[in-house]
Amino acid sequence: MPSITYNRTDSQQPQNVIINGYVIRPGLHILSHEQIRLVREQIQQNSQLEYFVSQGVIKLSG
């Protein structure tokens, strides 16, 4: 099942992150495969989101 997790590792990170019109708060978010694909595309175009993914703060699966 496709999912996004956003786990803040420190208080400097935003309370929530907006990806492709979805507000991602800490916790688990279940999306469709199509939505995950769109989210991946958007992350590649945003250096802050890319940084969060590389640090393991935002995890995409599915």
C-alpha cells in the first residue's frame, strides 16, 4: 500500500509539509500509486523536500 510518512527529527522542521496540494503532518498518510508518483515528481523539483527525503524525515513507499 503506498504511503508517506513525515517524522520530524527536530523542532526546526515545519509542523507540516505541503506536497502536491496535500498537507503532510507527522504520521502515516495512505495515497494511491498515482498520487505517490506525482509526489515523487514534485519532491525532485523542491530542494527542501529533497533534503527531507535524503535525511529520512519524509519517507515514500509504494
